[in-house]
Amino acid sequence: MTLPSPAEDTELTAPASPGQPKVALYVNTANPGHAGSWWPTSNEYPAGSAIHNPYGNCEAPNISEACAYMYGYAKAYDDAEVRGISKPSEYFWWLDVETGNTWSTNRDANRAALEGMTDFFRSIQADVGIYSTGHQWGQIAGKVSSSSSLYHLPSWLAGALSAKGAKANCSSAPLTGGGRVTLTQFVSRGFDYDHSCV
């Protein structure tokens, strides 16, 4: 099932494996700056609700880390509160981080956008993880410091070409230094398949 979003697609995925949630939501991410259809102009979202921003004040027309954080926060808010999701806090939310989406060349700002999303989901007591490949993650976000809200998130590693490769990827480095690989993915005959590492 796909739920439309101006900047992101949210897909339901159902890993049928012990240790994995029965249903998780998979959310596209980006940091488009002024190339997107919407960009924040303040630390309020929704209007009238002031958000604590660890990067300072987002002020128009900046494409700073502060505004990138608010962009991520706002998109996560929309996914949970505007797209018709019933009880969003009860789902596990995977952040899909891929180079096919629009990203800044500033990795600090990209991390800020992802932190904004993570912080919103955590504010509603939802669990969060990161879906990507090591290569794409390195290009988009780079190294994550231990002070980042991304640091301890679990990793869902894509990129394997076989079930054997996906199983081996359970031993690969997680996307962040404090996380662990809990799920991997491989492609066979044009379809994606997942392997649980827990």
C-alpha cells in the first residue's frame, strides 16, 4: 500500500520474522532546499507550535542545518499525523536514505534533516531505523557523531544480490557507529527480499 506525500512515499512492509515488527512503515527522505515544493521558514510546525531545534533558528530563506532539521521534522510530522495513519506511535518507521532523492551537498545539513525526522518519531514514542547501503549513506550523511539522535538507530542494509549475500551482510558494519544491522535486503528476479539478522 502506498500513501501519497508531497515529498515522500510511505510504503508498508511486513517482515514475517521473529524479532521484527509485524508491520513497519518505510518513509522516503530528502533534503531538497529550495528545489523542493516546500521549505521551512521558522522553528514552528505546524503553525503556532514551536519546536526545539538543536541547530538554532530556521529563518527564511536559509538552507541551513537549522532549516534542514525543520524540514525533516515537518515531513515526519506529516507522515504520522496527516497521511491517515492510525496510531502512528505503534509502528516502526524506517527512513529510506537513497541517492535517487534530492539531497544537499552539505552532509551536515542532510544529517540534520534525518535527525529532525528521527526526533519527531521519537517524540511520539515510535521506533526508528535507517534503510540504505553503506555507499549511499556515506555520500548523503557521512559519519555520524555519538551525540546525534541517529547514532544508535538500527540499520536495514540493502545492496545484496543473493540470499547468501544478504545473510552475510548481517555481519557488515551498521550505518552508524552505535547501531546494529537488524535487517538486510537482496534482489532476485526484479523483486526485493529481506533477511532478518535478529
